[in-house]
Amino acid sequence: MTYRGPALAEGSNVLSLPGTFTDPGVLGPEYVGKTIPMRTVITIRSNDRHTFDLYFTPPGQPERLVDRVVYTRKTK
């Protein structure tokens, strides 16, 4: 996996990291070994909650959300 992108802009709470990965078969056998564009979006919703959204763009198809992780700080 490789990411390339600008740093988080001052005052912004969203970091978008475009990149690519070599598909081991996650998208199906027809994509094995192919380079797939991807994007991870990290959104800082508060000091206690962040979300990570992962998008893939298979060849000839629109971008799709493939995973979302929500991090929430545990309260004491």
C-alpha cells in the first residue's frame, strides 16, 4: 500500500490520503495482482471520536466505500 497526499490543512478536520494497492483478491479473483486506486479518509469528529473510511476504485467502476472504522475514546 502506498499513500501520497498533502498534509492536513490548518483548521481542517478531514485528511484524505489517496494511494494504490496490489489486490490479493479482496475485490474478487479477476483483480488479483492488479493495482487498484484507493483512498483513506480520516475525519476527526472530536477529541474523543475519529472515523476512518476506506474507498476502492476498481477498474471501470465508480469509487466505493469498502470499510469504515469508528474510534471512540473509552470513558473512565
